[in-house]
Amino acid sequence: MPSGTGVSASATSAGSGSPASTLPPARAACPTTASCTDSARPEWRSTARCWPTWLSPTAAPSLGWSRLPSRASRAAPAAPEAVLSPENRAVKRLRQLAKRREPGLALIEGPRVVAEAAARGVRLELLALRKGSESSIPAERVIELAPQVFSAVSQTVSPQGVLAIGAVRELSVPEALAAARTAGWPLVVLDGVQDPGNVGTICRSAVAAGAPAIAVLGGADPFSAKAVRASAGAVFGLGVARGTWAELAGARGLGATPRGGGDIRRLDLRGVEVLALGSEAHGLSNPRLEPVTIPMQPGAESLNVAAAAAVLLFELRRRLA
């Protein structure tokens, strides 16, 4: 587990016993709610005409996603436009986003993931359905693609018939740190994590544990199509920032390391503002972090970074409660 969490040079080590400011208690995750009584998520085959809403997984401000669309845009969608040609402009845009994401936009694939994004308030600029698929998820524009055209733009081996372009808001690193402080949590930092599957899985665990925000310093894009799928749409429930360590100068942090660090169960968490996990191959790039280690059986190898993140996040949840 070459990922890590630690404190900046200005912070005192937990072992020294020096006092630091006490983190306020973590706040419990809020239950999902919906503006309709039938369902808390828009079902992709449902014909119900309702618009779901989503409460933040923490009490922190809803910084990581777009505002809900206006009442006019929540009306029942018109019949989708039939698209037969791969040269259609909308199809070309889907292909372009699959190759390179544009700032402020995310390509979202799969009925459950698209429904989760909509439930968390993501504004869908385009909803593309494979011919024969149905969806009541609200979008600004809905198109129906011929099966061969849909397969050409899908990012999965077995396409599920629903693809969308969503508008997302990305935070600055200071905004993400402020959101974490407001919620009484350390900011989760991914330091060069390269695998989008790991990044998405960590985002999913962060939301489940109650963390409000995440900062990605190099590595895989958390809003890439693969990371979004791996998060099951949970990434839209986080404040997400991309930046550098320079923007966290002075923040006290823990850095996860496979061995030799302090026991996460006993470390003094007072004043800790960052929980950092390093890249799969090289670990952490910031030496100014207090190393923290997950205790394991003798002879056991280090954990995968996503597995390590889940253990650390839920231990933090327990300790901060």
C-alpha cells in the first residue's frame, strides 16, 4: 500500500504528545431524499414523471455538483430524436469526450450511474439512449441511437444502453480544504494515483464514510468515464479539486505507508487536515507527512490503495464520531 497520510513539517508527531487543535466530530451521512414519494432515484425504465433531489452526504455545502435545473427543464422529456448516422454532431461530441474530457463536463455511462448523477443534482446536457432503451431521467436533450452507433460511442464491453454528458463543477484546492474543515473531516488527497478504477473506488468509499471532499494531485481524472463508473456515480456527491501540494502548504496531514508508520487506531488526530494516499507504484511524493500504517498480520503484503483508503476512511469515521 504505497499510499499514505501524514502531517506537514510544522505539525507535531502524534508520538510527541504535543497538543493541536481538536477536530470537530464527524457528521453522519444524510439519507437520500426525493421530491417524489415513489422513489429516491430516477429509474431508467420508469415512466414516472418526477425529479429527484439529493442531500449532501455530509453537512458541508454542496460544492461538488451543479445546481438543479430550473422548473421548466424538469418537465417530462419529449420523444427522443432518432439518430442513425455516426457523423451526427451529437455522436461526434460523445466520441470526442470519450477520448478527452472537457473541463466542466463528464461522460457518464450506464443506467444506474446516470440515474445516480441526476439524483445528486448533475445537469445532463445530453442523454443518449440505444434504440429500444427507455429512460425518464430529465435531460436538456435526448437522442436515440441506432444500436451500431451506440456501440461505437460506448466505453464498455457490454453497453447498457444509456449514456449522458453531465455538467460538473470542479473546486479549487482551497475550496475543497474549506469544505472538509467545515464538516470536521481531513481533506482526502490522492497523490498521483494512476488507475482510474482505484480513483473511482476511493471516491465511492469516501462518500460512504462521510468525507465531503477530495483533492487529486496528479494521476487519474476522477471525472473520467472509467473513474465515474468505478465510483458508481458517488463522485458527484463529493467536492472534487485538482491541484498541487503547494496549495496545501501548511496543512497538517497524515500519509499512508505500508509499514513503519504510526498505528491509525492510536494516532492523535487533533489538528490533522489532510489524509493522503500515494500512487500505486511510487507512494507519496510529499515527505512532510506523518506516516500512518494499517496494522496487518505478519508476512502480509501491503493493501491495494483503494482497499487501504476504505480502511483508513472508516477508521477516521469511527474516531471522529
